[in-house]
Amino acid sequence: MLDPGTILLAISDTNEWSDVIFELEERGGYRVLIAQSLRKATDLTDDVHIDLIICEESLDNGDGACLLCDYRLAHPDIIRVMVKSGLDQGQCHGNPERAAIYQYIRKPLDPEQIGLLAKRSLEARELARRHRLLSRELKFTDDSPLFGAQQPLRNGVQCQNFEKLVYASESMSALCSLAKRIATTDLPILIQGETGTGKELFARALHFKSTRNQSSLLFQNCGGMPDELLQSELFGHKRGAFTGASGDRLGLFRAADGGTVFLDEISDVSPSFQVSLLRFLQDGEIKPLGSDQTQHSDVRILTATNIPLERLVREGKFRQDLYFRLKGFEINIPPLRERLDDIPVLAEFFTRKYCEKMGRHILGIANDVLERFEHYPFPGNVRELENEIRRMVALTEEGSYITSRHLSPEILAIEPTNRLRKSQQLRLDGDTLKEKVQSLEKELVRDALSRHRWNQSETARELGLSRVGLANKIKRYDIHQPG
């Protein structure tokens, strides 16, 4: 079943809107988020994929209209609806025009009218999106330098999103489908993956798909922090508990009561802190530094690491009982080099993003750029791709395409090859079937080594071999690294 969408209500009085919320949630099937201040509305929009915002003009002393004006530039894809008091009959022209709102409504509220407005506005947006896709398909022929053979519009792969996480590959689609199911539980979730794969975005998405999405989501990076400081940040402290503790500190676990706490780089915490965290996970008890009293907090714990915890457990560097507590569910995000279908859609997404931020008009990404991206291993994963696109957008001339001359030197050095054409043009030596198969295997191993710049671990993983097995094939076929 398709998700009908997410609606943000920027309102001052939830009681006044209770019938509308019921209409949208129960009858319309929408996910409804509430923001009772401009700051909360802005934070939610930065974290969550919002389809429609309904905002009171009088919110925060009349600044609700300014919020919609800001959204026109910062989030143009969000449908904007303004709510005006029934008393200001003569003031309904200027602000709606500046904010380019879809519609404005007046109080008193009519739940059925708002439900119909939500349905029709989202239908209109979807029709406009399909029109843009079809128009682009008609405009760019197969000979166009814009977009490659793996561009989603060419092979039927649809760009999808899990809140702010953008993807198109089958592996990420399966992972996000699983995540949407487990998000509604209260079990801890361990997110593992290389640096830059999007673990924090995944944590944000899990929180906002959970039943705790109306409560706080707080973050703590545990990497390189001394125990005393980490204890203070998470469990809080009393005044005078240590040198420099000039006042009481609540701590993230108590501050996020009813919500979610995300602990990044959990693999770096010390054995003594592991004991404290295990105790909290078992019974929810918090004892601030310098206090004799125990308190309780109900938070969901999400953790992330770029070093597999199972390996650290085997090496005796991480407690096994804590590992099993943290992995109520375990999510392993694959690196970007293993999900090539994501590269074109991410590249296009980041191009649009930074064109909007920098006020640039760029026509698109040339095919040879995407080909080089698909052959480059991206050790920094999605974060590296984003930084590359941001740099290229800044360098590209107004009204032109991003081309290979805008690439950084290490990616420009990659020699792109079309995999389908290459497989058809392979020169298979030998007369017998066995000899031809061996010749093909040699070429495939050589090609994989070249694409991974002779990183044998990554090459072995792609080919489904052990490092010893790969080394044997390199020796057997006398494959040498180019000088």
C-alpha cells in the first residue's frame, strides 16, 4: 500500500484542530505532524519528508506567513496552505502571493473541506511531477549527452525516498522496506555501515517513522570522548560533581524522555561506560554524576558504528551482552560502490539541491560524468559524492552541463567503460570451451581489479571470492598491476 503522504500542521492550538487531525489521520490515512512554533516547523522540515504544510498566519505573532515565504525558496516541492482568521477579511492578498501558496482557508475550520483540499492538492502535485518526467523523456533523446544509460527514466527504476534518504537500488529498497516495519517497534536498532553511507539520515528516518515522532530526537557522538564527559552528556550531573560542574545538567536520556537518542560511533566507548549503558538498557535507570538518587527515563536507543561490533566482540573489545542488547534489530547499509543504481539519482538530487542553495541554473549532468562515477569506488561513499557534486555545481558555468572537465583529478583519472559493450567485445582466447571460459574469467578479474584500483579486499568482495582465492587467480593468470 502506498504511503498517502505526510502533512505538517503549524498551529497554535491543537484542541481547535482535533477534528481536522482525526479527519486527516483516520479518514485520509495521512501521517500528521504538529509544530506549535516556527522553530519546530523548520526542524521537522529539515528532518522529515513533508508533502503538505498547513500553517496558521497568526503563528508566532503573525510570522507564519513569513515561514511559508521561506518555504517557497527552501522547500519548493512542499505544497503550502495558509490558514487565516475569519476576522481579517481585507488582508488576504499580499502574503499568499509572496508565498506562492496553493490555497488559503479561513476559520472556523471545516474538517471535510481540509481533508478534500489535502487530497486534491497532493493529486495535483503528483500529476505535475509525472508531467515533468514525461516532458523530460520527450525532450532528451537517446543520443543526448544528458544522463546515462542507467538514468532511472531509462530503465524503469524509480527514485524513492525514506524521509530524507534518496535511493533507487534494490538493496536499499529492501533495506528501507524492512526499516519502515521495524521503526514502529520500540526495540533498539544497531545501524552499521562505512563512513558516509548515511547512518545518521537512517536514524532520523527511523525516528520519524516511529510512534515517538512527536517527541525529541537527540544525538550524541561517542567517538573520542572521555568517560566522565560522556557520562555527563547522557546521564547528567549535579553541581560540583567534578571540576567545572558549575550547575546541574539534565542529560540526554532524561531530556529525550518519551523520544529517541541516537548514539553514533558506539564502538569507541570504553569498557566501563559499556557497563553503564548496559544497566540503562536493562531497566531504564539513570544516576547522574554526583547524585545518590536513581531516576528513570523511557527512550528508544539507536546506535551506529562503522566498525562491525560482532568483530569487536570476537576480539574482546566490546561486551557481548551489550551487543545483543543494542541489536534488537540490525541494519547494515551497503557502501555506495555496491549499489550503482543509486549513483545517478543521488547525483541528480544533489545537483538540484546545490543549484537551489547557490542560486545556480545548470542543465544537468553529462553521461561521461555518470560513467566515471559508476567506476569510481567512492571510499567516502554518499558523503564524498555529495561533496563532489557541490564542488562541480560551483565550478559549472551558468546555463550549461556538468561535464568531466569539472571533475576532481582522482575521479577524472578513471577510464569509463560501458559494461554491456565491453562484455560483448571481449577477445576470448583459446579453441576449447574451457580455454574460452578461462580467458573470460581472466578479463573479468582484471576489469574488477582496475575498477577498484587494485584494492584486493573490495575486488574479492565484488567477485564473491576470498582474498586467498583472488590472489590465486591473479597468480594463475599472471595478472600484473599497471605501472
